[in-house]
Amino acid sequence: MLPSRRVVLAASLALLAGALGAQGLPAQHQPAVNAIVSFIRRMEGDANADAVKRGFENGTIRIAPVPDNDNADTNTDTQVITLNPALLQQVHRADGRQNFKATADWVATLKHEQVHAQQSTPFVIGSNIRRVLGAGCPHEVAGWRAGFQSYYDWIQNLRGQMGTGSEAEREAAAAKLRDLIKGFNEYRQNYPAAYGDMRITGRDGVPMDLADAAQEVAETQKVVEAALDNADFVVTTIPMVQTPKKGETFTVSANPRGGAFDTPSAPNRESLYTYAWYADGAPLGHTGRALARKATRNEVLTVMVTDRHSRKRSGSCRVTVQEAPVPPAAPPAKPPARPAAKPPAKAPAPPPPAAGGRKLHAPPDAMFDNNPAPAESKKGLESRLNALRERHRELKAQLDRSGGHDAAASREMTEVYREYLALKKRYDAMK
């Protein structure tokens, strides 16, 4: 962000600022102010955070329209800093999430303005005269130095955190570092060279030129990008299996997880990913994180997620539709009763075989198979289940390599999954 400078001398503005401060902080400003104060507390400690919080509360720091729609303005007579209301939408978005980079940029602007609030009006006037004469602009150099120093110190702070904590915490620090480095580079691009040479304090307390500081930041950027390139990135769906009734509407959501990308404080978390949904390999044209769908048939829904490093991962949900139960048919009407028929007369018994005649025998037992072949063993089922799992993993990898477009792999995944469920049911019944 490019801070501006305007010296306001009117006493009426001083009275107006005092009146606004006495009214307290407007409720609609509170979320953004909380984000700014929390950022300073995390990066610089309680003392600086509490001082800024008091400034917002007593009106010496306020959010209000700024002449020419600049980012900020400071009245050197009243020492009141005014920040552009644009920060309300940039720092704390309507969906309730904080934009880390925007917060850092606005805090750097505030640091710049706090320097001007302590400068005297004669000093500012003399500095502006020097600028017109081409002899530099000392009061602006001091303000910009505060912004550069803040970015540099924040970067060193988070650089230290990349070597400690869990993997997710290290990746979270790397993601924030990337945003701070981007802010530093943008701030440097906006600095007018005509203001004069810029020097800040390095890690060892030794002054360093801005070019040296930029080189050090560039080296940190290489480390950060390497860390993020190696960050784990996994996509699953919630749920992974759906069993809706036919005609029912159900919802499946993508669940991307990847260290820094999955932390609640990640900046603009949703903007880190893009989504594409497929049904049995066919594109659905839906690009949201959640997919609502009517259950009409068994299918595999796949979401292909791309992160901001252009890495692609997919997750799938198997949908098995339950057919609506068929109501039992009404019992048929009973026919009218008929009189019982007389039993037929008994046939005479056959005559005994003649002497020496042949005796009839019942067929041998071998003609009747009352012992069918034994069912498949539990060990055999386990072997088949393992083979199906392995085949499913192979198809999943094949589908990922195709970017979700391999319809044949998707269909075979569905068939493998159905066969797996049937065998698993048989296997569980044997327990």
C-alpha cells in the first residue's frame, strides 16, 4: 500500500476528531480493529498492541473518508491518524475470515502514519520544500522506514518459526511468510527513490541498505517456496460413502487438507483452491466446494482440487442408491368353498413277487448328493478383498493422473467397489 501525506492545519478538524473519539468505536469497525490489534499482538507483543487499541478507542486513530481517497492521512497538529474505510472490507471480510496479507499491509501503513503523527508541522513544511527543490524528503523517508522495518522484523520473526513446532505449524508460518514477503516487495516498488536513500536495522542491529535487505528477503523467499512445494496436499470428500434413497437430494463436500492451507487462520482459505466435479468421469460443470445432487443411480462422484501451486489432487464419494421398498401386494380373494370330494377307492395291493422272482431295490445313496461343495473359506475371502483394495488404489492413482477425466477407470472403480461391498458382507457374516 502507498501511504500519503497531507498536513491539515485547520483547528476545526481537531475539534471534529475529538468529538468522534469521544463517541467510541463504531460497532461496524470493531472486527477490522480486532484483526489489526491481534496481528500486532502476535508479531510485536502486548505493549504495541495495547497502544494501538487505545488509539482506536480514544479517537487518535480512526477510520473515516480520506481526501483524494488515499490510504491514510495524519493531522500533525492534532496527531490524529485517519485510515481509509476500504480496510474494513479488506482486513475482515463479510464471510468472517481475516485476510492476513491485507492486515499486514494496513498495519505497515499505520506504522508509517504513527511516525508522521510525532513530526512537527514546521519540520513537515521544510521537508516538503526540500522535496520540491529535489533535495530529498526527510519526513517521508522516516515514515517509509517504519514500514520497511516492520515488514523486515515480521519476516525475521516468522522465519524463526519455520524451524519449530509441528509440520502444520511450520507450513502455516511459511504461508504467512510468503504474504509478508509479497507485501515487502510491493512496498518497495511504491517507494519514490527521489525521497532519498533508505536504510533499516538488520538482524544484528547493524544498519543495512534497502537493497541488502531486499536480497535477504529474496533468499528467505526461496526457502519459503521450497517448504510450501513440499507441503502435504490431500483431498478427501465428506462423506466418502453416500447411501441415499432414490429421488433424495444429498450433499458431498470436498475436504482439501495440506498443512498451512487447512489452518483456520489461513488467509482467504477458499481462494487457495479451485474445484471441478465429475460423475463416473463425466464433468458436471460444478465448481463449488460442495455438490448437491439428486440420487438417481449408483455412481462415483469425484472432485478434482487444484491449489494455488497448480497441484492437483482428487477425492471420491461412492454413491449407492437405495431403491424405494415395494409395498406388499394385497392377498388374493379366497375362492368359495367347495364340498369335499370323496377319497378315491384304494387300489388293491400288488401281488407278492413270484417265487424266484427279482426283488426291487431303492436307488443307491450315491445317486443323491446331500453334501454340496463347501462355501468359500474366510481366508479365501480375505485374499479376494485384499486384491480388490489393491485394484481400487491402482484405479484411483490412474484417475488422479488423468485429472479426473478417465471415464473407464471411474467406471471400473465403481464395479470394484460394488464387488468389494458384496464380499465384505459375506465376510462379516462369517465372523
